[in-house]
Amino acid sequence: EDIGLASSRRPAETRPGPRILLISEFPPPAAGMTVQARQLVDCLREGGCAVVSLRTNPMLPAVLHPVERIRGLRGMLKWILFVVGCRRILAADIVHIFSSSGLNFYLFTLTPMLIAGLARRPVVINFHGGGAGAFFAQRRQLLARTIRRSSELVVPSGFLRDVFAGFGIEARIIPNIANLERFAYRPREPAPPIVLSVRNLTPVYNVACALRAFARIRSEYPEAVLYVAGDGPERRRLENLRVELELDKVEFLGNLDNAELAGYYERANLFINTSTTDNMPVSILEAFASGLPVVSTEVGGIPYLVRHGETGLLAADNDHRSLGDALLRLIREPELARTLTEQARREVQRYSCERVRAEWIGVYSRLHAGQETASPED
């Protein structure tokens, strides 16, 4: 059932709002962009928006489960299912695409853009991911043609806005959503240290660096604990590193559901992020919302989110010594930790569902109004 888009100027009961098709990966897996897409769909629907989602990672029907182990064939079948699902574009007024670089851009941004163009539907490209600069540096013409065929380019951070500005392209910032209701803010005493890492176990998130940073804490605080939430292909290597570093109090939690994850944010009193490439990690926003002091690498868009000495502490990429020293500083200076978390709490209010939804409704309403006033010959 389509639900009207609320607007102060055009009441939903007299003039329904646009039907939105949001195209993205969705959980599982519970990765950054997939979780953000799920939260945005839920947030928009709570506000009365008519939103339909389309997975770029469709589930294969049971009869095709035997091909799950055949990587190339599995990917081709999923892409075919996705293309079939793109028929939903015909029933939408606006197509909203969660986009990122690499093969994802070719398969799941350009494909629906082509179909939307043939169907004369406005397209919003909502670009995520910290690798945009490197990807488009070699593909400037592709980027220019893509932007010309889209109606709006939206990014979640000042970092990505500046990346696209470097290519002469203007982008609008609408931040990610932090589900503030799921996390209970409380001031923390960062001792005895209970450190939390929330990233998938893949090379780009460099969780090995978190283990090495934690080893520096254990040398002074043998009772310290590190919880590692997330899973991935690096898990076996990280478990071996735990043994090598003699870190008996490192617990690998695997993938957690929302309630379980919120429980670990509540239990911890320090947060570490060690990614080597990043944009705007939702896990850092969740740490802000929970009252956890944040220590992170200063890569990509993170310095736009974590201001060193104001809302957290930053260190160089893959510098486990500096990251460990930053954690030790927070343990030794609880007043600093408290100041950082109070300022981070004020910062995270910008990422509430209500504020983000209002910004998206503004974009949709403007595009829909332009669509309605355009003549059939335009």
C-alpha cells in the first residue's frame, strides 16, 4: 500500500507524495552500507513516505542454493535476479540508488540508471564509501556522464563532498542515520579497560592493528578486555595473531544482531576503529550515542566526523603504537574522556532519524514537483 508523503505545503491526504524505490544492498550481511540502507527505509516509512526497496544482493531461491559455492555463477545469477527486479522502477516516481565504487558501480548503479532513464524517472545517486577518489580518478568521463544523467548527487559526509568537488562536481550532504534510540548514553569510567571494535574482519578494516594496540594496554592493565564484533575472511588470521600476542582476553563475537550489539556498546568503556579506508562509519556514531570515548585512525572521512581532541582522538593509519597510546591516555585522563564523550553526544544529534528524514523529504519533494510540472515533451 502506498502511503502519502507528509508535507506542510501539500498535505498527504490531498496530494500524495512520490513513490520512492531505494536500491541498495540490505542485510545480511550486516555491513555499514547495508545497515544504513535498512535504517533509512525504516526511518522514511515511519515518517509516512511510500518507499519500496530493491536488493542488489538478492537471495537465491532454494532450488539454486547448490550454486552458492560457485562464486562467478552465483554472482551472475544474483545480477540477473536484480535486473529482473528493476521492473519496479516503472512503478516508482523517484529512484534512489545507494552507490559505491568498483564493480558495484557498474552493475548496480549504471544498470538501474539506464532503465530509469528509459522510463524517464529521476535518479538520486547516494554515494557511500571512502574509495571514490581513487576509483573516479581513472574514470573522469564515466563520472561526468553519470552525473549528467542523474537528478541529484547526495553524499553522507564533507569528505565525499570534497572528493567530488575535486572533480568539479557539486554534491549535497545528507548524513547517515544513527539509531539513537537503540543506544543508552551514559558517562563511562575508562578503567578497568573494556575496549570494543565493531568492523567486519576484512583487510580494509585492519582489525589486526586493533589487537596490537590493545596489547599495549594489556602490558599495563592485565585485566583489560577487547571485544571484536564482526566476522569475515580475516578471522582465522586474527585468531592466530591473538595467540601470537598472548592476548587471552580478546573475544571474537562474530556477527551480532542489533540488540546484542547494543548490549556490548553498553558493556564497553572505550571504542577503537582501525580502518585504512573509510567514509563515515556508523559504528563511530553508535559509540558517540552510547557515550564511548572514541580512538580511530585519521583516514578518509573520519577526521570530518571525529575532531581530534574535541569528539575523539585520532592516530595515523596502521599506527598501533599511537592508537594504543591514545587509549592509555583516555584511561589515565578520565576527565578528558568525559569531555570528549559529552561533545560527541551533541555532535551525534545531527544524525537522528527525524533530521535526516526531513532532509530526504526535501530532496524527494523538489524532484517530484519538477517531474509533475514537466511537460510530456520535455
